[in-house]
Amino acid sequence: MEKITEQFRQLKELLVEYFDANVEYYKFAGFEKLIRLVIAISFAAIFLVLFMLVSIFMGFSAAMWLGNILENDVLAYFLVALFFLLLLLIIYLLRAPLLERPLIKYFHRFLYKAEDRTEK
């Protein structure tokens, strides 16, 4: 009888160690995924800010160039604004295939690819 209680005590200790190890693993895995997500969002934010600055300067440059060609600055700025509005409309209409699906695929690959490599 004492042998059975000793085996149950050892089993209990092993189960506690197993669950503690699992908790630590999932804490580490969650922390790693959180850090990777923060880095990806930071990179996307920096890229977006730089892209916006480039777009602004390119828009002003195009408007000035077009103003010289048309000899009408107001019309040139209007045409550049119309171009950006048309570009915005196209991006809005094609947001699922252009933005949503690639972003979902990217973040899925980014967050779960390392996990897939460790399991194989």
C-alpha cells in the first residue's frame, strides 16, 4: 500500500513539474510572438510614415511640374489631388486582395512559421 502512495506522490510531482514547464513555455512563446508583432507593427509604422512623406513631396513636385507645363498652378494642384483621390478610391475598392489578404498571410507566416519549424 505504501508503494502505491509513493508512486502517486511521484506522479503528482511529475505532473506539477510538467504543468509548470508548459506554463513557462507558453509564457515564453507568447512573449516571443508579442515582441515579433511589436517589431512588425513598428516597421510598418516607420514604412508608412516614410511612404507618406515621399508621397507628399512627389505630389508637390508633380503639381509644380504640371503647373509649369499647363501654366496654371491651381489646375495642376487640382489634377494631382484628383490623381490621389482616384488612387485612394482604387485602393479602397481593391482593399481585400491588395491589403487584407496579404497582411493576414504575412502575419500568419510571421507569427506561426517559427513554430512550424520547431515542430518538424
